[in-house]
Amino acid sequence: MNEWQTWEQASIGLRHYRMRKLLGSNKPLKCPCCGMIKKIELSNKSHNYLEDPSDWQYLCHQCHSDYDMKNNSKSTFYEKFNNLFKEKNGG
Ligand SMILES: [Zn+2]
């Protein structure tokens, strides 16, 4: 992991990784969107991947997919990236 990179230099995958570390214990048990107790994932709200915790949210996989379909025109790319990221990090 390229820890020395600045936020601007970091890839989208690395930004997810860093933000997950930053938010850490704030991860909820229930999905804040649908209220279901499911595996929760980190999702970026604006898809600008900002170094700002308020630009990120925790959602279950289904709500995350729905959110990105509605809000991210690059959803096909994102889905591919997300699967790749899971393989590398075990979710
Ligand atoms: Zn949900």
C-alpha cells in the first residue's frame, strides 16, 4: 500500500482504504438506508472521493449499488472496481 501518496495522488481504491481506516469504529451494524442488518460497505456520496468524512457513507451492498446506479454515471466501472477491491481486501 502506497502510504506516502497524498490524497490527490491516491487511487480511488486507496482512498476507500484510507477513509475506512479513518472512519473505523463509526461503521454501523444496520444499513442507515434500509435499516437491515447486513454487511455494510463504505460508499462515496459525491463520487469526487474527497478527503472529507462527510463525503462518505456506510450502506449495505444493495443500497450501495442502488445509490451508485442513481448517482454515478460510471457505475459499470465502479461495479468492476468494487469486485476487484473485495477480492483484494476480503470485503
Ligand atoms: Zn441497505
